[in-house]
Amino acid sequence: MNFPNRETVQRLRREYLVGCRIVLDEMDDPYTKIPIGAQATCQGVDDAGNILCAWDCGSGLSIAFGADHCHKVGTEEEAKVTLEWYGKHQSRENARCPRCGCQMEGPTSHHALSRRAGIMICDEDGMREALEDAGILKRMPLMQWAAIAGPEHGEGAWKG
Ligand SMILES: [Zn+2]
């Protein structure tokens, strides 16, 4: 068994903030059914350097220090998977817009469906996406959406 020193655990805690999104690269467990590329929400890092995960598939297996490998969501494609996941769990009322973070008053279904992923966004952002697609506005990367950038910067797990 490979145990990390304190500095390593602290570095891991700075990198894997609670709420950030994680992609599985490798899991050294023949019995696990979590596929490579699966995503999870980080729940923290324990004293042994294991990354505590809430996997989208429902599993709660940790990423074992020194044995398993993962990375944070870092590409547009990975961010899209995260946003699709959030879209399936979006609040039906008064959800937060995953793009700008504002609160969307009333039923979520009355707002705009994003052109980027299966998730509802505020009407203003719906307009912005239309203008982006018309070439009038520069396209905003998914990595900059509030639902992705907030958790990556330590604001905790996205709740929308
Ligand atoms: Zn918005």
C-alpha cells in the first residue's frame, strides 16, 4: 500500500476541490463496473489521498491513491457530458441558469433550451446562444459556464 505524505494530500485537496467534476482514466479494480471516461462529482480527499467520489452512475467508490487515475473535467466534450448530467437533474422550479448562474424564476421548462447541451438556460442566454450561432457574438466555451467554472474554483457542487 502506498501512502502519501501530508504535502501530497494538501496538493490533492487544492486540486480536487469539493464539487469539481472528475473523469475516470483508470481504475485498478477487476470488480468495478465504472467505465473509463465516466464522470463523478468530487466529495473531498481523505487523509490517505483517496479522492471521494459520487459517480453519475450511482457508485460511491473512491479513486485510490497511487492505484487509480483520474483528471478534472477539462475539455469542451467533458464539460458537455457534465452539463447533460446536470440537465437530467435540473430543479423544476427556480433553477439556476447553468450558463450565467442567475436564478430563473418560475417553472424551469418555461425558460430556454440550450443549443449546446440538454439543459435549460435563462432567456437572455438563449438569446446569446442564438447570436453566437449567427456569428454576431463570440461563442462562450462550456468550460466558462457557471455550472462548470464555479465548482472548479471551489464554490462547491453545482446545485441548479
Ligand atoms: Zn443565464
